[in-house]
Amino acid sequence: MNGYDSAAEEKLTALLRRDRRYPREAYEFIHEALGYTGRLLKKSGHLSGQELCHGARRLALERFGYLARTVLDSWNVRRTDDFGNLVYNLIEVGLLHKSEGDSIEDFHEVYDFAQAFDQAFRIELETR
């Protein structure tokens, strides 16, 4: 990942070879979403799965606007459960750590992508 040492790069490369569901960009995004969400919530350290999902949504909308869902979809990220899969893959290879009470279930159906991304925008047209 960006800014990682060679050992972390090796771990990520091995992960990408082993689990081909998600591209490198998805892992880079979720890593960035962790920092973004922590700053947004003014928290250092642990975030809950739900907090990360909401922060990732906000970052995606900020970064990609109307194309947020399309970009995430191109990375095979179509549900909040996919955010959980990304996080737990990173935990499995030692690039992230979890707290005792954490579970991949914390990411299950936190929100619906169609509603969260497609309906997040409302275009107001001026009537004359």
C-alpha cells in the first residue's frame, strides 16, 4: 500500500495473489477510509465496523461523487460486507489488528449501496 514498508508490500502482494476478489485499489481505499473516518470522528485507534462503513461511504461520495457506486463496483465492492472482507483479509495477513469484540458480522448489511450511493444525490432544477 502507499507508504508501506517492503514487508507490508510483500504481505499485500501475497494477499492479492491468494484472494483475487478485490484489486489493490480496494485495499488502498479501505486503508484510506480508516484514516479518514478516524479524523472525521476525531478518534485515534479502534473504529467499529459500522463507523468504518459510514466513513467509507462518505469518502467515496467525496472522492468519486456520482460515480462512487460505479467505482466501488469496478473493485467488486457491492455491499458493506465487502468492506468487512477487505478489513478481515488485511487482519489475516497482519496489516490491521482487531479488538476482542470485533466480528466480520459488524459489517453485515450496514446500509444498502443503491440507497446510500444512488439516492445520495438530488439534483435541484430551477423552474422558471
